[in-house]
Amino acid sequence: MKKACVFAVIFLFIFPVMLFAEGQKSKPAVDEGNELILYTSLETDETEEYIKAAEAATGLDISWTRFSTGVVGAKLLAERQNPQADVVYGWAVTYLMDFTDRGFFEAYVPKDGDKIPAQFKDPNNYWYAIDLYLAAFCVNMEKLKEYNLPMPASWKDLTNPVYKGHLIMPNPASSGTGFLQVAGVLETWDKDYKSKPVADNEGWVFLEELDKNMGQYIKSGSRPAKYAAAGEYVIGASFAFVIANLKKEGKPVEMVLPAEGSAYELEANALMKGAKHPNNAKKFLDWAISDDAMNLYAKWKVGVTKPGIPPARPDLPRVENIKLIPMDFQWQAANRGDILITWQDKFLR
């Protein structure tokens, strides 16, 4: 009887442990398959090339959606309780900084992460930049001649009343290109931009003068160049590689880098917190800063972030030959809300 009681006591202690162990043993690992869901604000035509190469290199089946820069942010905010994307790819770093501070991403060091210079990655490994894109003016030379307009060389030139109604520019609330253009003006026109409220920045006075000539503000950063190339406007404030592509296609356009300096933005990648396919996401992020990927970016971009990658586009200006505005990404990210509110109060039509 005593032996039976001892056995019963032992069984009572051991049986739950056995059940727990069996439960642990039988619980299947999450099978991610080869699926990956990705959001990007890179242009559609370049992204198609990148994703095709990434799938071939990694074996992943990548579902991707392209949104304007601001819309990516809106999607992440709307889905914050149940993230639908695993990765954000080629997103403006000023947005990434803000969303990193809000806890949207997981830190991850991709393979070759140590080869990306410190100024092109988050110090805590939440994002890694892959390239930079450059603001520029797209000038339709046929329309310039038709309207007997002077060739602009600077932002200041565009306030000349002869350009009234002939300009088009991206809305900074939805377009990363529009935001970097406005931020670049604010930093250029007011050297004390850090020490005063955004609304008091002297750059707004200039932007109000520019607004008098503005025909339209639109959501996309590439469309101002495309509309100018189509002759709907004479001058579109856009970005360099779109203009270079349009010229390559035979459109009657020229690229102008403003004399005050060219604004630019970094495009970067990050792993979503709560990603449903985290291991596949990491596999993609490894590929996204590989030499193969960087060589693809060099076909489209003014510059890439990995040293030693040769330029692939002789029709694009070389970074070392460009007067760049020293963009203060930290200030821009911290003050994005105030910049956009002030811009909308002044210019939203």
C-alpha cells in the first residue's frame, strides 16, 4: 500500500511535467514557407528589377506594394496593431528615424552590415540605408522656347513672375521628394533653423514667393518630371534619375541642379516588429545590401551606400561633383510634423 501511495505521489508530480514536455515536443514550428510581404516607396520600374533579382537569389516569393513615402507611413500606422508587412524597403530615412523612435521595427544586423559606413545606418541597427536620391528640376526645353522663358539655374530663379503657372512640385505630406525639397529650402534659407520654431523659419518667406508661380502640388515625387516631359508644365521639381530616364527615352528635357545646392534623401530598409515571416525578412535584408543588390541600385541612383560599388550611369551626375545641401536628417525627422503642418496651413489648396 505504501509503495502504491508513493507511486501515486510521484505520478502526480511527474505526469504534468510529462504533459508539458509532450506539449513542447509536439508544438510545431511556425512554417514561413518562402513568403515575404514588403512595402516600398521606391519607383515601380526599378523595384520590379530589384524584386526579380532578390527572388532569384533567395528563393523567396515576394509580394510587394509600392506607395508614396507618406502613404507607407500611413499604412504602418493603420496596421500597427497587426502588421501586414514584414519589411519596409527603400523608405526615406527621415521617416524611418521617426518610426524607429515609435517602436515599429526590430533591430537586425544583416550580412555585410559591417561594410555599410556608420552615417548610413542606425547606431542600434534598426535600419540600413542602401542609396541616396537627389532633388533636381526637370525642364522641358521645347516648352521653354515656346513660352520664351529663361533657363532657370536656381530655386531663386523660379520666383521670377515669368514662370507663373508653369511650375509643378510634389506635396511634402505625401511625397518624400517633396519633403526633402521643402526641408532643404528651410535649412538653406535659415542658418539658425535649429534654434527657432519651425514656423518662424525664414525659408517660408521664400516658399510663399515660389507659391505664387506654382501651378500644382501633387502626391508623387516622379510625376512633376513626367508632367514636364509631357509638356503639361514647363518645369517640374522632381529627382535626378527620373529626369535622366526621361531624357534617355528621348523626351525634350534637361536636368538642372539648383545653384543653392541639391537636397537629397537616403533610402533604407527595416524589419517590422511583429513580422509574420521574420526569418524570410532577414534573408531578404541580407540580400538587400549585398554587392549584387548594390550594383543594381547603381543603375538607377546617384549614389549607393556600400563602398567600392562603381557608378553605372554616365548620364547621372557623380556625387563628388555635386553641391549638396548638408541635410540634417535628425532635425527633419524630429520636426516633420511641424514642417508639414506649417506647409499645409500656408499652401494646401
